[in-house]
Amino acid sequence: MDIAALQLKMRDAFRVEATDLLAELDSSMLELESRPQDADLLNRVFRAIHTIKGSGATAGFNEMAAFTHHVEELFDEARMGRLIITHEMIDLALQAKDLIGQLLESGNPAELESTCTQVVEALARFLPQSGRPVSKSQAKAGCTPPQRQRHKIFFKPHAQVFFSGTDPINLVDELCTLGDAKVTAQIEGIPSLENLNPEQCYLAWNVELVSSQPIAKIKEVFLFVEDESEIKIESRLEPAPGETAKADPLADFLNIAGQSLLALDGFLSHLRASKESDRDCCKNYLRILKTFQAAAHRQNQKEAAALLEEQIHLLEVAITSGVILPEETKVQLEEGYQKLATLIQSLREQNQGGSKLENPAILQPDVSTVASAAEGSKKEVVRVAASIRVDQDKLDRLIQSAGELLVARNAFPLLAKKLALEHGLSGMGKEVKDAGDHISRIAEDLQAAVMSIRMMPIRTVFQRFPRMVRDIGRAQGKEVELLLEGEDTELDKTVIEQIADPLVHLVRNAADHGVESPDVREQAGKTRTGKVTLKAYNQANNVVIEVVDDGRGMDPTRLKQKAVEKGLITASAAEAMDDRSALELIFLPGLSTAEQVTGISGRGVGMDVVRSNIRQLHGTTTIESKLGFGSKITITLPASLMVSKGILVEAKGEEYVFPIDSVVQMVRLPNERIHSHAQSHFATFRNEVFPLLRLADHFACASQFSEASWPAEVPLAIVQTNRGRIGVAVDRFIGQVEVIVKPMGREFAEIAAFQGTTIMGDGRVALVINPAGFI
Amino acid sequence: MAKTIMVVDDSSSMRQMVNFTLASAGYLVVEAADGADALVKSTAQKVDLFITDLNMPNMNGIELTRQLRAAATYRFTPIVLLTTESQQEKKIEGKAAGATGWVVKPFQVEQLLAVVKKVCP
């Protein structure tokens, strides 16, 4: 894959994540507004911004990343306790957040430049000193012209180098790729086999490299190990022999000292371990001591030289006498070694900051940067669910199959029955039935698991509202508090996606039209702060969402007037209308009661769209309102659109399915309980009277009242609609079935009586009744 | 055999970006969402190189490095930190915990590949 294609893929991946992060930022920044010093929250906000910046820059959104950097800075300061987040900052940060979103979507980020600049300037005012350097990149190591140079490189990795996951030989190999190299390993440090720890590195390398690569390139090889390794690079121009490049003499000495000490340590432990004093070993030791001493003299390290002199003397005596090294001598050697080690260590500390590499800039930590202390060490309260993004088509196919399996299993009882009754194989029939039951259980599990994939908490929709309500409040000088309840209530993904717009409208209406200004509220004896509640909960197979405000409420009389004025209903119809129906007028297209059209709502488009959107989701909308006390809009939605249980019934030879959650009860009602009055049937059951209709008549010719006689016992489904219960008389109950409701084609979308169709276990098609359509 | 690289980052897009980059160079890539996730996944298969973010929920990159070094399997396995410019101190802390090196975010495709090649040739 070429890099351009990679970049494109990166950008897509980033956009997806950024959208999520921005939504999360929205809600967490608002929380932060009420708890500005909550460390966890600050960290969360910071982390989200930080990710947007980092990942964004990698994905190539440079303008966006540069802009985000400034926002990040603000929260970094806050996180470090150097400033406290105020309302103004949140305002600005929210604005910045929106800009980030726009920058991501904009094909031409330059257009937004002036807005960005304004925000950046505003942000800068909050920062301790606006003079902070924006660019933190370190000065690049000087670019030497590509001259061929001879480099003498000494590299001694730290003994524990393997534990940092570095194999030093890789680095040596890497050096070799830079030019013509001659590598010699220094093996003096390797102890005898019994003292050799295979997990330690005892080696050092000398590399003579002739290369036209700039010295920075060579240093880069050691980038990850420069702090803990001994690295020396001496360079000179290849054609000019002679002069040795100047090196740090003290560092030089310390290098030798370090190596020698390591070797001595190996020798001493060898001595400790063996009774015999190996002559060769002692000679070896002596040689090292002498080299060390020579170096000490060169460096005028008198103390070290003196210590070494003592040791050399001890050892020389021991070797010439040719006997076993006396214990006393061993102890003296040990002591001498300890002193030397301490001395070298202190010299090393004095030398700290002296350059190991020639360009000290590379080593210098960036002082302008801010430490990120203690971050991440705190347990994050917010649970981040691990997730996989799956193509929706794949998921739908899976769901479809799982659903079909559920329906297909309905064939087993039929088969069992057939075997028993038609073929006289009742034993076989039972076996088939058992197998069917087993498959059935698995199918149910599968179904439940698969459906839960599609389910999403309504939180994703709710989280946009705090921001929205806040903005409305601020824009209108109102005090509005938004309460969210039941954010974990789960709904089908499709429903979640489509419910957002209607909800936006309803919440807007509640905050903008419903809630009065603080003064008006006070006069009415209410709290100055208005309350809008957004609540979701499960009810049977449905999810109910309520939008409640404690504002001014709606006036049915005025609604009627308005509707008549606009010619939506006739005056006589208005006259006959009860309050409940009058409130329903608000769902008519073209009706708005707002005296003034504000920028936010009140154009009279919307409520009708709201209702039709919710209808498309097979949901219902009802409204309650009390003048002066507020309004409540209730949306009832099926939690899942796909598979549901149903009751299969027969009416006039046709099969129909009632969604099981709409059926309150199924009874066989004696026909004396059925009464007819004013062209309507009624039934009484358990002291309740409810309207009755005959399913067959209803669908045959909906408006006609049939006097046809009732059988002695009437099979009756008592169905819950959003206007109360009604009885639906059928000819026969067949049984309970699992159905996948498939929406009817577009041509039939207007038919409110049916939710859709379903295919039965035996392949026939049945219509699924929409109980709301009975009204 | 292709080398297996585990990418640990709580940013899914960052993981994907690293994933695309490495996959395009022929590496096998395993993703993990945080340190804890990485530890679990690292026991299921042999990983030749870890690339980890620092600031993550559940378990951060430094702790992950420490834990990996404590496990027999990964004592010597290269671990590369994904840092930002502003995390100099974290770099040092990471090295102390046993990290091999680092890549500065935002990275260029070539940069990342160069570092991977460097520590895991």
C-alpha cells in the first residue's frame, strides 16, 4: 500500500474516533463546569483533547492539530493545578470543540483560520504567560555537509542493556549500514565462565566507520541508549590525517576506569570463589591495573593512581612469591577495589553534564515542557468498553439469519405433530420435538446475543442535550436545568439514530418555549431555574422516553384558536374538541404558538415531523400539558425492530399476528357480556367496559358497523393502545409465534393498521397488526 | 516468519493508524486498548515487539512495561513508547521501567517503520 492510500485510511479511521471523542468532550466539559477541580474529570477532558491532537496530527489534520494544541494547553494547565476552569473558559473550550469538529469536516481548513485565530487569542489570555513557546521541537543537530569522514566510535552498552529490550549488536549492525565499517569487539570485560551471567552484557565495541552521513545520523543510532551507555564518537575529515579530534579527556579516563573496574570485579569474584589462585588470572588482573594506572597518571588523577599503586604492589608480590594468595591479600585487594570504585563514582558525578556526545543539545531535556505527573496512575472511573467496529451490513445479515433460525424452528412442532398423527410415529415425533426444543433454546440464546449487539444505550443521544440546553439558556437569559434519567436504557441502533432529531426538537421546545424567564417564573411562584427532564425507561417490550418541563404549559383554547386562524380546522370542529384532542393539534403541520419566532424554535415546522418520524419507528407520541405547570411529551418506541413474539389469530380465514406486548389479555368472553350502543360494540370484562371491534369487519370495511351475531363465546384479544384498551374479537386463537416483522414496501407505508408482514414457519405470509392503528 | 507487533493505545484511530502502517510493511499486528488488555493478550501469543501509548486508562504504558519485563517471556522483548513532545520525563521514567525506545507522536509513516526496524530487525 502506498503512503497516500495509507494516509487516506488513517484520516477515515481518525474521523470516526474523533466524532466519538468530541461528543464525549461535550458532556465531560459540561460536567467540568460544575466540578471544575475534579482531577479525574480534568484528566478525562485532557486525554480526549490530547488524543484528538496526537492522532489527528498523525492522520494529517495539521491545522486541526495545531489549533487543538492550544486547547490542550489550557486543560493541561488546569490539570497541573496552575489554573482553575471558569465558566468563560468552558464557553471558549466548547466553541473550540465545535471548531475542531468543523476543521475535521472542512475540505478547506484555511477558511476557518480567522475564527481559529480569535479562539487561540482568547485562550492565550487565560494561560499564565502567553509567551510560552509554541514550538517545542529541539534544535536539529547541525547539518554537516556530506563530507566523507572517518569516525572512531566506541560503544559500551550498560551491563543490563538486554533488559531494556535492546540487542546492542543490532545497533552495531546499524552503524555498519551507514558506511564502510571495521568493527572490533572488546572482550576484556568477559569474566570466566562460572562468573558469567548470560543476561548481562560484558562487551564493548570499537567501530571505525568511514561515512559521508552527517554525524547526527550516527548519533541517531544510539538514540535509545545514549543515556546509559558509554558512547564516544571522534570524527575527522577523511582526507586530512593527523589531528585527532578533541575529546573530553576526563570522560576518556572515566571510560577506561569503568571498564577496568568491571574487569576487576570479575577477577575478585573469581578469587572469592576459588581456593586456588590462578597465576594467569592474576597476571591478567595486573595488566588491567597497570593500564588503569597509566590512564590515571595521564589524567593527573593522583588519588586513583596511588590506590592503584598499592594494589599493583600487592599483586606483584603475590605473583613473584608463586604461592597461594593469602587471605589477607585478598581482603586488601577487595578493600582497594571498593575505594577505587567509590572514587571513580564520585568523579563521575562531578563530571555529570559533561558531554558524552559532542552535541550536548541532544541530551538536554526540554525544559519548556510540562511534566505530566501522576496522570494515568489514577484509576479511571469511566469504563471504556472494548469494542470492534463492524460493518453494519454484516451485522444485519447475522441478525437476519438468527431471526430466521428462530422462525424456522417453528417447523419442528409441526413436523412432530405430522409424524405422530399422519404417520403414526409418535416416538419419532417426540424425538423430533425434543431435538427441536434443544435447537430452539440455542436459537433463543443466539437471538438474544445477536440482538444485544444492535442495542445501544440512549446515552449517545442524551449526551448532546446538556450542551444544547445550556446554550439555549445562555442565549435567552434563562436558567434551565436539564435532568437526565435512564441513560443506560437500550434501544436498537436504528431507533437511536432516528430518534435523535425528534428529541432535539422536543428538548429545544421545552427549554425555549416551555421554560419561562427567571422573572416570570418568580412572579408565578416558581423557582427561578426551570427544569427540563429527559427520561428513558423500559416498559414491557417498549422503551418510553419522556420530555417533561415545568414551564408555562400549553393552552388548549389558544391552540384551537390558532388552528382555526390558520385554517387547519373548522371553527365547529374546534368547538367540539376536548382539551386532550386540542393539545394534539400541536402535531399539525404549520401550527406554532410561539408569539415570537426565535432563532431556536417556533417556526411551526417540527412537531408534525416529530410525530411522523416517530411513527416510522412504530412509535407513538402523546402529549399532556397543564397551563402554568408545564408539559410532558411521551414517546413510546419498540425496543427492537427486528424479532418479536406475537399471537397468531384467525379472522375470516385470514391469519394475523398481534405483537405480544400489545396484548394485555386473551379471553373467551360469553356473548351476553357484549353490548351494542350507538353503532358501537362494547364489552364488559372484570368490571371494565371497553370498546370492541371485530377484526374481520375492521379490515373488511373499517367504518361499517356490523350487526352480525356473536358466537356463544367470543375469542377476544384485549389490546393496549395509547388511548386506552380495546377489545378485538377474532374467530380463533392459533398460538404464540416468533416473528420477524418486515416493514411493508413504500407503497403501503400509509397503512397505519399494520406494522408489517412476517413469514410463518410453514412459509405463509401473515400481516402484523399495529395496535395504534385501531384508533 | 512475519514478526508480531502489539499496538497498545486507548485511541482506536491511533491503533488503526499504527496498524495500517505496520501491516503495509508486512508485520502482523495485534491491537490492545490499554495496558491491562495488552497483558492479557500477550499471554495468548508470542509478541516480538510492543508499541505502547503512555497515558491510558486501566493500566498506563509505564506500568505495562514494568509488568512485561517482570514476565519471563518478555524480559528482553523490545518495547517502544508512543510519546508526545511534552513527555520528556515520562520517557525517562519509561526507560527506567525497561522500555527500549520511543516514537514521538505525531509520527510520519517512515519514522515509525524506521524505529520498528531499528529495535526489531
